[in-house]
Amino acid sequence: MTRVPSRWLAPVLLAAWTGSASAYKCTEVPAGGWTLWWAPREVTVLQHVRCSSDLADRAACHAAITRSMASWTDVACTDFTFIDGGDTEDERAGYDWRHPEANRNTIVFREGDPADPWDTWPHQAGALAITTVTFNSRSGRILDADIEVNAVPRTGGRRYTWAICPDDGSGCGGANDVENTITHELGHVLGLDHPAVPDATMYASAQPGETKKRTLDTDDENGVCAIYPPGQAATPCVPATGGGVTPHIRALRSCDDTSQSPCEQRTLFGVRMGCAASGGGLPWAAALALLLLRWARRGR
Ligand SMILES: [Zn+2]
């Protein structure tokens, strides 16, 4: 597969939907107001073959991630299903809009291998993990989602470390639990945002050694079941109204860290689908192409 630059551009603050009807939050399309959803009820997620180098037992690392997928799939009041797509060598995150059929939903630990131009952390240094969701901004329909986990050395040689902690979190030192974090990030993949419910898996912050997010809270289950009722079409928390939001493909990053306040969330400008038929589209497209070129150069 050709490596194509697909990590984008120009950050804008993400405004989270603050619906009052329920505690769980659905992720809002910025400048739209409607929320994200998948059309297929089965979403395949692949794991990068390396998993985390902190874990000598790679199979155990992969198994922890598989359990995270199962936590969402096993919810009784929805038929939303994460399909474990197995291992992949593809470590890209973001969306290749020129080859949409080539996109995969992936989970990758970034470790800062200087020989690997993709193995970097171009996000906030303190972010523990980032999920980038790409979607059609007119409908909120999700096209692709990728999870990046931060294990890149930071200032002073510190970095986040990863482990499979004992169930009670004891004896895990300063490491972060793989299953705890990935279960949370998978909630972003399916379209959930951070609620103000401290016991929820989707709560914004996590501490080293924390394991409680492995198990979904009722609030998390209510969220996934509201969007994906069994046997029925997806029901976004806020359905799209057909507004003319452009560009048509956008992406946003949900950012998590270990502090009590979540790190900054960002949206990324994407690309206009199809040909621009009216004035204004082409200059925009040209500007985008230039920015993509700069991004590509910066990333290599
Ligand atoms: Zn989060």
C-alpha cells in the first residue's frame, strides 16, 4: 500500500455536545451540531503487530485489546459489534481521501523509532492517547477511526509506559493499563465523547494503574445502545439537519491524558468530496493541496 499523507491540518477547538437528556455524550460534528455514527453495525479494527514494546508478551498485549473490543460488543442492548481484524503492518492514522477503500481502523502504539517516520507523536506531548475519527460532516457518518497510544520519549527522557495491570491496579507502578485505555478510546471510535460521570469508561481522565474503565458503566452502555439499537438503523443523538457544512470530509481528535482536565481536543479540516461545481471550491481545494504537500514534507 502506498504511503499517502493523511494526517491533517489546521486545528480548531472541538466543542463537545452537551445534551441534557442523558449523561453520556455523543461526539458532535463541529460547526454542525449533529453527532457521529457508523452506518455498518459491524466495525472492524486492526492492531498494529508491535502492540506495545513494554510488554514482552505481545500475544497478551493483543489479547488485552481484543477484550476491550469485546467489552463494547458484549453490551446486551445493542448489536453494535467490533470485529477484531487481527494484526496489521499498517501504522498510519488518519484518512487517505484519495484511496478511501484502502483505509483501515487501526490501533497503534507510537514509540518514537527514529528510523520510522510514522512512529512519532505530532500531538500534545502530554496526551496519553488520541483517537482520530474521520466523518462526513454533512451527515455525521463515520468513515474511519484510528487510535494512537503515546509511548514516545518526552522531555527529560520520561514517557508513558504500558502494562497489563492486575485487576485491582496494584503493583503496576507508574504504568498505564492497556485494556483500560483502549476500552475508553474505542468509545470514541463508536462516536461517544466525555461525560461528566466519573465512573464511566468514557470519563475524560485516567490515572496510571487504573483498571475500572475496562468495565463499562451503565452510562456507557446507555450511550452505545442509544446510537445503535438492535435491528434498527443508527439513531444519532442529534440527527443531521441537511445543513451545508463544508468541507464534506472532516476529522477530529479526541485527546486523553492523566490530568483531571482533558487535554485539548482538535478538529482537522478535511477534503471536499467529489468535484467542486461552484465558485469558491477550487481555490479552497488548491489551498488544501498546498497544505497537504507541506504536511507530507513535514512528516517525512
Ligand atoms: Zn477520551
